[in-house]
Amino acid sequence: MTLRTWCASALALALSIGASERVSAQPKCSDLPDPIYLQVGDTQEPLMKTLGRALRDSKARAMTLVYITTGSCTNIEAIYTGKKITSNPKYVPSSAEDPGWKTTDASPVCTIASEGHEVEVANSALFVSACNPDDAPAGIKLFQGPNQGYVFAVPEASDQRAITAEQAYFVFGFGSAGKITPWDDEAFYFIRTTTKSTLLALAANIRVPGQKWKGMQLDMSNQVVSGLTSSSDPPKSIGILGAEIYDRNRDKLNALAYRAYDQKYAYFPDSTATSFDKRNVRDGHYTPWSPTVWITKVDGDGKPTSVLADYLIRMILGEEATPKPDFEPLDSVIAVGLVPECAMSVTRTQEGGDLSPYEPAEPCGCYYDHKNSEGGTKCESCSDDKPCSKGTCRHGFCEAK
Amino acid sequence: MTTMNPVKTRKNKVRDVMPGRHLQLWAARLGCTVLLSIGAVACGDDDEPAPTPAAGKGGSGAAGARAGASGSQAGSGGSGETPDCYEAPKTHLELINACTDAEKVEVDPDLPLLEPNGELPPLP
């Protein structure tokens, strides 16, 4: 064996060992600390990552979010029918496991058991009735969580700023035949499939049933982003996204202000095109939004049978959880662009339905503004040592009640 | 709840330059609006909450009641009594047209396939 041959063999062996180590580095999902298996919409992946990281690092109650992303209607069907997760899911690593991992990075993958694993928590990013009008099967309960906006988005190079419900009706209901300038070529409509909350939520708002939408149906939100950013004709291009996905791609895309039927002006989800406060979702000026719904098995008292599911859902809903988390779960919800129920002043009962005024039982609007509004909150701050002159001290601010 | 298709749309804002066909359409709609408004005032509609107009925020006046719902249809070219926005919104229509300092975008879309009566055509 010549020196060159020996070196080549040694290099090949080293690469082979390295490759096998990388393969073996993919853990079994069941070996992760306290795994909980979720099937969520891809608009909820930012929440999985942000909340998942905090939970992995928690000293109070650590757990590992193990999840796959599919359409809301598919998720509902999976937990209603007991369909297992059989493909290798993603999971959120701890800081000890991967100190450099950020929530903008891809999540690592773990190996699922050969027989698969049941879905312990499923997510729908819109009213479940928009996918399945039947009541949930016995032993399964829906928990209505924070709200998310949906947007019509265009490439940065487009000069469009707004779309009306009527325009969207013609664009997506008629396609090229709708003759709406500049969106008069349906080859440049980047939409989602009919099981996805993004399409169904906007469908209900513009009154074009999901099955009738014209355009290129894409499976993943990132495909919509890619389609828009790489479009050969940006002025004619338009797509649909969850607001959290759009918020992470604002450098490449612009959300259109939306004018609902019977509305005078078009509004952005936020109070301005560049802010992140979701004020118009919260107060009803921006109508394309839906609740996220978290679905799990429950006992006879309506309490989740899985302790981990109970703990997780309580945090997503902003409810008291025991043991008390050593981080603020509400921050994770707010940080990803979701609007907790406690920060809403309007509500609705069905997808795309009329809005009505809403007063949360335990409001958190002051805290939401503090975390998310450019101007902060105008509410009085408070603490154990500094009680409120009126209202109730919650999350450090004097809320109305 | 919101009525399903066909849906009567709100009127587009009157612009300085208006295509002839749209001008005719607008004039016809304005006439209908005035007649419907007179009818609504004459008949009364106790079910519809009284709007709380915002002082000093009046514009062309568009954010009125739902088209075809109570007769007090929103639209430009109104008598000026229709509030531009609502200070104490209670209904869906008032909530989406509530007074706000949020950034707003005025849109005047061209809708070539809109029915002559202002309704959206059925989907193909």
C-alpha cells in the first residue's frame, strides 16, 4: 500500500466514522427528556420553537416538544381518529444540547418508534368547525388559545399596498378571468392547499370557499415565501401567509392592508405597516384572524389525561400552571406574533364571522402593549410593593380588572 | 351574521376623475341610497343601534350600516350625517369602522366584473 493509498483509505474511514456518528447523533424521540408529541400547523412552528426552548431549559418542569407540521384539518382528523405519527418528527433542543441553536434555525429530527406514536396534542390554527362541523369525539376536548392573523402578501418589488375583500373575491374566485389589475394572472397566485388554516381562514373572510380558489396550491408556508421572493413577475404576484410567518420575512415581503366587506378603509394587522403590535387584530380593524385551537384527550372532568399536555396547554392559554414556570409563557406567545385572548377586545364564534366586543376575564392588554408596542404601555406599573390605585395588578401592570 | 353571496358591496369612493360607466353606476347607486335612507328614516329601525359619530373626523362618510341591512347604507356622497367612524363601537360594522389612529389605506378598486346593481356575481 502506497502512502497515498493509505491516506485515502484513512480519510475514507474517518469520513465513514463521522457519517455514522452523525446518523447515530439523531436520538430516538423516546429517549428525549419527557417528550410530548404534537401535530401542529406550520404557522405554529415559531411557537413550538420559542416555547419549546424555554421548556427544555426549564428547571421547574422540563419537557421536550416533539412535533410534526401538517394542515389544521389533517391535524384534527389525526387526533379524532387516533392516527399515529409515523414519520420522524422534529424536536426542540436544550441549551445544554445545542447552545448555538436559535429559533430561526431548523429544528433537529428524532427517530420515531417503529410502531409510531399517538398524537398527544393536535393544533388547528382556525375554528375547528371550518374543517369538521361535527362535535369532537367523546374524550377529546378543544381548548381555544391565542389568535393569529393571516395576510395577503406581495414581493418587496410590488408597489401594491392594499387589497379589498371584493378584489380578493375576484382574484381568488375567478383567477385571471377576474380582471383585477395587477393580479390578473393566476400563475402568480401562491396559495395553500385546502386543508390549511391560512387558506380556509382567508376563504371565510373573502367568501370564496377553499375548493374554489384559483392559484398554485403549495403545501408549506416557506414555499409561498419562496414563490413570492423568486417570482419572475413581482407586480403580478400575490400570496397568503400566517402573520407570524410574514413577520419573519418582512425583509422580503410586504403584507397588504385589507379592507373587509362594508369597511371604509383598509388596515394592516398592526397599527402601521412596520409595527408588530397586532393592534388592528386586537380591536377588530383587521378581520382575517382565527383562534389557535389545541386539542387533546381529557378525562370525565374535562381535564387533559396527559400531565404534560395539561401543563403545555395551560401555558399556551395563559392559565396558571403547576409547578409555576420559571419563565413567562405569555412572552413566548407574544414574541411569535400571536395575540393572547387576554389582549383581545373583540371576539367571534366562527371562521370569518362577525365580530363583537370582548372583555377578557383577566385582561393582559397593558402587558401586551409593554412587550410589543413601539410606544410601550400607558398603563400604571405595579408590584407587590406598589399596588394599583385602581384595577388589578397583573404581569406588572394595572389592568382594568 | 354576515350574509353570504351574493353580497352587496360598499360604494367606491368618488374620485375627481371617474370613468363614464362608473359615473353612471355611482349615480344610480346614489339615487338608491338616498331613497333607501329616506325609507329607513321614515320606517325607523329600532334594532339598529344609534351610531356615535366622531366629532371632527367626518370625511366623505362611508362607514354606515351594512348594505341592504337597514337601509342606511354607507357610501360616499351621503348627506354628511353618516359618521366617518364610531367612537363607541358595539356591532360588527361599527367595530371594523371604529375611530382609530392606526394607519389606514384608502382603496378605490376597479372591479370590471361587478354586477350593474353593485352585487358580486356568483363564483364560476
